[in-house]
Amino acid sequence: MIRHVVMWTLFESADGHDRAANALRAKEKLLALKDKIPLVRAMEVGIDLLHSDRSYDLCLIASFDSLDDLAAYNDHPAHREVAALMGKIREKAVAVDFEV
């Protein structure tokens, strides 16, 4: 199984919304991918609660059966649509993909 983890820091204001509104929008759109892309085995999305100096605003944790499934997810039109939104509202993103 492959675990896909992505964290984002969002701009204070972007795409006509403030940071908190964009975090909620992004969370909803990311979670909707599970129903749109059958290759996703599990998905969690969380918005940071602590807002510490080392915090990111948003975190995605998704599971896939294989690296091929992860690649297909990344290329899926629904994922590309959400990635386009994230490109507008994110200041920074980091990711790690690992086998479990």
C-alpha cells in the first residue's frame, strides 16, 4: 500500500477568499475526490488547529494500492481540477509518498 501525504500553507487571501474560507473549500474538494476516483482506498483531510510557527494550514493523507494507482490519481481530470485550485490558493506545498 502507498501512503500519499501533502501539506499546504495557504495565502492570507487568494481567489476571492480569505485563508480560512479557502481551507474549507479545499478540504471539501479534496474529500470529494474519494468518490470521484475509485483508486483512492482511503482519504483524510484536516485543517490545522494550532496555528503554530511550524504548522501548515491543510493536510491530505490518502492511501493507494500501488504507485501506478497513485500516478493514475494524479493524472485523473478530477484531481487536476483540484490541483488547479490549490495552485491558486497555496503559498507552499510539501509532499511525501511512502510504502506501508
